[in-house]
Amino acid sequence: MRWKILHNSAKSANCTLRRALSNDVESSPIVAKLSNTFIYLIGVPAVGKYTTAKAIAERIGARVVDNQLINFPIFFLSGYDGTDRFSFPKEGARAIEKIRSAILTFIREHPDPEASFIFTNVLDTSASDKRLFRRIELIAKKRGALFVPVWLRCSACPR
């Protein structure tokens, strides 16, 4: 896998967006509508993937495909709250995969070949996460899209 690293040495998580999407950057010619681009934001929970994705999407005209958009309906229906109070049912994982598969199939066959997408995900070293990364990379390749994986990091917020 190829990774492009975005390192944030800011003192708080909120500084990420202010620095990355400040007015100085906004006026840069690099911030423009991107066509046929897949940006894959990866990071630990609560690092700001969705917030970053929304801000980037607003600037470049991309569509956000957040991992929670896919997971939440099944989490909600099963009563899963993300803690270890009870184990997440295997049926729930299968249902989430069906939702994810339908979304990725639609994106692969999307009628607008110039559409850009920003994906978010918590990526670890599990086989399923590696397969998902590869699947999105292959969909980008099939569409002839630029694929840009980005690992988001942030130092702890000051107390």
C-alpha cells in the first residue's frame, strides 16, 4: 500500500483545519475544484476525519463518504454504542458490509466520471481494513481517478 502522510504538529485538534484550510491556503491555486479524485482520510477515532472531509469537500466540490454514514444505521438499530458493554453482533457486521458494498458499487458505476469523493475510515492492520483500502484504490483505478490516501494525526489537545 502507498501512504501519503499528513502530519499535524498543532497543539490542538482544532488547529488542523485552521492551518490546512486557512485563508492563505484558500487563495492558493492548488485549492480548486478537483475532478475524478478519491481522497481517503484515515486516522484514529476522533482525530477529525469527518470534519476535515467536510471542509475539503466544500473547497474542492467533492462528495463525502464517511465511515459512520455506512456504520451508523446498523449501530443504531442494534443498540451498539461503540463500547465493550456488549459485543457487536456478526449479523451487524454483515449488514454494514452490504451497505458499504452498495455504496462502493454505486460510486464505481457513478454516471458522472468527473465526480470526486472523500472517504473516511479508521484503518488498522486487520485484513478487512486492508481489503477495504485496496477495494477503494481499485475503484479509483477503474474510474481512472487520482487516489490520494492521507493519514491524519494530531497531538493531544492542551488541558
